[in-house]
Amino acid sequence: MIFTIVVQGAPHSQQSADSALRFAEAALAAGHQIHRVFFSGDGVHNGSDLATPQQDERHLPRGWQALVEKHQLDLVVCIAAAIRRGVMNDAEARRHDKAHGNLADGFNLSGLGQLAEAALVSDRVLTFGQ
Amino acid sequence: MSTKSFLIINRRPPYASNLAREALDSALTVAVFEQPVAILFLSDAVYQLLPDQQPAAIGQKSLAANLQVLPMYDIEQLYVSARALAERGLSTDQLAVPVTELDDDAVQTLIKQHDVVLNF
């Protein structure tokens, strides 16, 4: 089955952020496909390279990056939600006169159209809510 | 491009979080992709439908204007939970836009009828 996953929860604030990653790991391990993971709302914080949880805690950005390496997962961070929350790549940072970007490797900024497109080609869209 | 029917489910009040705005933005985006979109208001999301919202007092932009533009995007199927309205002492004639009231069974059927459900 082809899934699209929507993540609205921020790491450490909402368990849904962790549940989304665990679902993705389990679905891929079971042989399913994930067309795209779309991070919206507070979920954009999953893509912050500056996140530094304590060593004995789950590190969600790294968890997603591991799935990119192993399964070429497509991680899209909603650009409108991200830049207003201070998550952006270097190009956006320059455009907005910021000293540097902080989007973690493996994540890409794009728009809501990526969610609409993903829904059209997926068998199921699962929302991990805020 | 293939066609799928989309149902956007709102559960949250208008200004307590960004979810109401994200739901509207998602509905408009899907409509731009020329896919049929319906919107369902459950629980505290019925407050999104009240007229005379004045969010400028707390530095927020009004969602009511976005509701008014939905017909321009061919989004005309708006549904509201009758139970959610009744629990809050509201009726459809108090709402800012025309909506169809559904009982709990009809809400279930509505969700079943749609190919893609996006929750907010």
C-alpha cells in the first residue's frame, strides 16, 4: 500500500510527532511504500537541524533522516508554516535577511500543493495531529 | 490527473491554534488542483462558523473572510455536526455561511463517502 503521512505535531510537545515516525518505520519495514511525509503546522519543527534533545531521548529529525538514507523517503516541510516558525533553508534565510538557515539535511521546503499531489497518488493519507 | 474526493475535517476553535487556517488553506489548495472538496465542522470547530468575529483584538487575522471566498473555489459542500451545535446552544441560522446539518450517523456516512480525509 502507498501511504502519505501528514505530521502536525512538534517533537517533545506532541506524542503524535513520535508516533508518525514510528508508523513510518513500521510501514516501511512491512514492505509498504511512503510516497511523501508532509510536515505542517508545528510539525515543521521536526525538520530543525538545531534540535538538541538530551542523549537518552528520541531525536526525531535524525530518525527521519535515517529513513531518507535507507528508503529515499521524500520529506516535505510546508514552507509557509516553516518560515513563520523560524525553520528555513539557507536560500530562504538569505531571502529573509537571516544569518543562516536551520533546515536539517534530507528535508525540503515546499507548498501545500505537495500534499494535494501526494493524496492523489496514495492509497491512504494519515494525519498525526496537533 | 486522477480525481479523488477530499473531506477536510475541522475539530478546533478558530483562534486557539493555527489549525483552522491550515484547514482552509488546504481546502483551497486541493480545490486549485480541481478536486472536489467538502468541509466538515465537528466539536469546537463550529465556532469557526460564527459571524462577527473580531480577532484583530488579539492580533489575529479573520477567518470569516476566507469562509466567504469558498464558493469562488467551487467549495460549496459545508457540513456541521448537529450534536456539536446543540451541545453549544447554537443553530444553523446563527452561522455566517449556509451549512448542512448532519446527525452522527450522517457524519459517519460522509466520511465513508470520501476518498481522502484530512484532519485539522
